Amino acid sequence: MSVPVRRLAPVSDTDPFDEIIDAETDRDPDLAVIEAGSRTLRTQAGGAPQTDVPGRPADPEVAKALRTVEADLATRWGETKLDPSVSRIAALMDVLGEPQRAYPSIHITGTNGKTSTARMIEALLGAFDLRTGRYTSPHVQSITERISLDGAPIPAERFVETYDDIKAYVEMVDAQQEYRLSFFEVLTAMAYAAFADAPVDVAVVEVGMGGTWDATNVIDADVAVVTPIDLDHTDRLGETPGEIAVEKGGIIKQDATVILAQQPVDAAQVLLKKAVEVDATVAREGLEFGVVSRQVAVGGQVLTLRGLGGEYGEVFLPLHGGYQAHNAAVALAAVEAFFGVGTQRPEPLDVDTVRKAFASVTSPGRLEVVRRSPTVVLDAAHNPAGARATAEAVGEAFDFSRLIGVVGASGDKNVRGLLEAFEPVFAEVVITQNSSHRAMDADELAAIAVEIFGDDRVQVEPRLDDALEAAITLAEEDGEYSGGGVLVTGSVITVGEARLLLGRG
């Protein structure tokens, strides 16, 4: 299907965007495109850079060293190419001296909400004076975000040093295995090594995909957390929530405590059966813990949470959406379980410390406002379940009279389901694509969008800077005070690149 493309202005032979890219001959080409856009886009937002999403290192030598490490990692299997086995990562842990056993851990799996929940757990543990390590994926802008120490991304220098420290061991294991260690396996090893070196008091670890054969699953976590399970990666994990739960339940270890978010019935049955098999203790959202009440507030919401040790009232969470309230309940229960609340100790956690921790939580790229007038919101929803939650949260948290979507998705996702979830809330949608090799072609995605939205509600702008420009123009059509807004979504990569284009990070 042919979809019309409306551009805001013709691109001349001396387009400054292209000139800057051409000048960046010694830079990573994708990064050059993104940074060029951030210097030429008229809608660039102001405000201080976000410290939890680092930019490129200011020191040219450190930046060069980081690019070298990224280039080395890029030669390995990407995160979407998997061999369902932990044999390689286990072999690497063995030669590294089992660094993942130097500290207790909280292990998180599920379909949506893992990263936000991990950040909340990290904030709570830090508020109780524990030194934390957090490993999450994918990253929004910088690869160093994936490994955090004490609530902040690992410095680029330390990231490079960690890679250099384990590189020889990685190559040793490569030579002994049928397949080289993958990108994700090496990063996981780097995280575990960095946590041991710090050293941390507790590691908060997010599964990459699944659970049983995920590279992170060489830890024996005291607390296993399962966020809501829905359909994603069905070609690898299963075609029903119950089938997917079989893989995700692999993180539940002998005598652990399992924190279960609300689950589909078939998924809950699988997870409870696994818990019984390994004598794990189970706490279920809606029974042993949960959200008692929530009120929308300026900049977030105010919650009353029921934990394993009692109620925690007047908790301000600076994140939008009912699903974030449920993530908060799960995070609180996980930390209570880690401290033995409800088992070894009868009293709840200190409520003032809990309030302080939740008030400090950030989650970049999750209903994050990066510009005003018109308001531009970024959200990394990339599957139908996430899109439905985001669509509901946008309606609750923002009083948009007209919402324009900017969507760039990966080709291996259920893009039709994602677009269908957003159709009721988008007045118009601008289809684009990010710089990843996994990105769905903009015209291919637009053809699906036209079937769902109709031809008159779809525009195509393959370049993300043009797409943002077009969406902002559409949001402003009824005047400065019309209440129009823009939601950029579809992929973590799309959101990260938009974040750079709009001056964040």
C-alpha cells in the first residue's frame, strides 16, 4: 500500500543535519545521526540533563575507549539471537571465581514493568543504607545505564575497566564453547563482576528474556519477583501466558520467597506449582499485599500500599499510571521479603524511609515528560499489553484535547496489536523508524497503521527528527493553548533517540 509522506520542508543539498553527520566521520554513524539531530531540531527542549541517563563521556579518551568496547561487543550475537542455555555464562562465572555469589540478590522477571520495579526496589534498599547494584536492559541512551552502583549508572571509565578485566577470560571461554558468548552474556558477566568488585550489599537483577535459560539465571536469588506476564517473544517463550510462565518460573529457586504480581490464571497456576516444587514461600498481589488506594497528584500519584507487614500511607510516587502503583506494591513486598518482614521480623519497614525512597524514584522513558508547550511524553511501550497500560495512563495523567502519536517499532514485535491499543487515544499518528537494524521499515509499519487508523490519520516520516517536527506541528495546529500533546512510543530505542533529539541526556 502506498502511503503519502508529508514533509515540513524540502531537504536541500546543504541540509545542516546532513552536513553535521558528514563531518562526524570518526563517530559511530547511528550516534552521529542522533547527536546531529539534537543540534538542529527546532523543538529542542531546555532543562538540565538527567543524571540517571548519561550522555557520552566528556573526556575524549574515555569516549574513545567506550566506543571501542561497544564495537567489540557488537561483534557478538545480539540480544535477539539466543541459544537456550546457561552453559556459556556458567563457564565464564566459573573462571571468574563465581562473583555472582559474593552478595545476595533479588531477581526480577515478567513481561512488563521489570525495569521500573527494579528501580523502585533499588531506591528502597538504598534508603535503608544498603549499597546496591542494579542490572537492567535494554538501555535508553547509553550502554552504561545497564549496570548501576548506588543508584547511578556505572561511570564510563569503570565500565571500560570492567570489560578489560574480564576480556581475557571471555576469550578463554569463547575458545572452549561451540558458540562465542553473546553480547548479553558478556554484559551480564560484567555486571556481576562489577557488583563483586564494588562490593555491593545486594544486587537487583532484571532478566533479559524468559528466565530458565536467561544469562542472568546463574544467581540463586533470595527473592524472586514476577511482574505481570503477557504475550511477548511468543516465538521463543510460548504462545500463552501459562507457557511463558514455565520459562519465567525458572528464576524461582529452592527456599526462596516469590513475589507475584497479579497474573493471568494459567500463568499463576504454573508459578504456584513451581513454588511448591522448590519449597518457596509465595506472596501474591491482591492477597498478601497490594494497592489499597491511589489518587492522581501533580507530577505523579499518592498511594496507600498494603505490604507484608502492614499499611504504608501517604506514599508519593512521581510516576504516572495505575500500573506503576502496582509496580510499587510489588517492589515494596520484595524489599520487605528481603528484610524478612512477615517472617523473621513482625514489624513493618519504617514508613518515613519508604516514603522518602518512593519520592526519589525515576524511570526514564516511562511516561516521561521531556518538553512543554506542546507537551511531549516518551514511553517505551513495545507490546500490546504495555501499550494498553500506557494509553490508559495518558488519559488519566494528562488532559490532552488532542494527542499525536509518534511510533517507531521493532520488526519482531506485534505491531498491529500495539497500534490497535493506541488507536482510541491518538487523533493522528506519525510513523517513523529508529536507527536500529531491528527497526521495522517506516512504510511497512505505515501500511499497517493505515488499516487501523485510516489514511487521513497517518503520516510517514522515516527520519525521527522529521517525525517529531511533524507531530509537534500537528499538536500546535489549534493554537498554543489548544491542549495538544505528543506521545513518542513503540520501542525503547525510539524513545532513547527521541530523548537525545529533544535535548535530554
